[in-house]
Amino acid sequence: MFKTIKRQLPVMALAAAFGAVSLGSALAADGKALYADKGCAACHGEDAKTPLQEGFPKLAGQNSDYMLNQMKDIKSGARTNGQSVDSMKPIVEDLAEADMKAISDYLASLKEAPAAVAAPAAPHPGKTLFLTKTCVACHGKEGKKPLPGYPAIAGQDKAYILAQTKDIKTGARTNGKANAMQPVMHLVNDDEIAQIADYLSTVK
């Protein structure tokens, strides 16, 4: 009898170990739980579209691959502008790529409900600039359907758009597609950038 128990103990321990691995994998795959556990809501809001401070980006509905690449760049040090170093880097340091992918996929799934159709209004001057200054070529109509690797910027926080555009123009931000955007920044002055940012922040 004692020999039988001894033979069963390693098997039970192995089963328990596999159970722990499965539980860990389940947690890693739960982007919603990771978003809450890592304190992301402290800056980006519980709904990921209501930042608690001006200048932080809205993440709900953003392109999953884009968000994954930004987290990887912040972790590696390829992106250092904005709040990346002080706020984000300590958080992503402990995240495996599978965790970052799970968070990105969860955030991308948070699509906003269609807005009610409003009465036609005079075109926003920023919309005309967005269409004529090549922005639409990469970020898509109204900033909603970007090319692969580019962010969706419709409805984004105005201060965040301004800060990122300024950093790309000055060369402070060089990761991702910044190098593709930087050469065309001469097409817009500061006032035009502000109008484009204001327009994009109003798009639903």
C-alpha cells in the first residue's frame, strides 16, 4: 500500500504542475484581466477611451498590431518620447510578448457604438487639411482605417496628437512609422497641425 502511494505522489505533483501552467496560460491570454491587473486604467481609463489626464492616448478600438509594436518598442527602448519612459516602461518591463498581445487584442475589440447621425454642418477646416496634406493616405478616411502598422487616430486625445506630431517633426520620436511621416511634416505648419488635431479629436 505504501509503495502504491509513493508511486502516485510524483504523478499527482506532475498533474498539479501542469494545472498551474494551464492557469498561468489562461491568465496570460486574458487581456481584460491583464489590463486591470497592471493598472492600465489609472492613465487610460477603465473603458480605455477616457484618459484620466490630458495627453494620454485613447486605446479602445486601436489597431492591435500597432499597440503591440508600441509596447515592444517602449520595452526595448526604441520609443522614449512622451510618457513612455516614466509611466509605461516600468509596466511593460514585466510583460511577456504573449501578455502584450493579449492586452492589444482586448483593447482592439473595444469598438464604440455607432454615433447617431447628426445634421450636416460646415466642414471642419482640419478635415480639409487632413485630406489635402497626405494624412489620409496612411491613416485612412477620417483616421479610422489606417494602412498596416499605422495607428487609427479618429477620436484620439487632441493633446496626445499634438505631442506626437511635434515629436515626430523634431525627431524626438523615431520608432514605428515616424520615419515615414517625418519627411512630409514640412507640408504643415503649427497652426495647421492644431486644426488637424482638433478635427481628429471630434471624429466618432
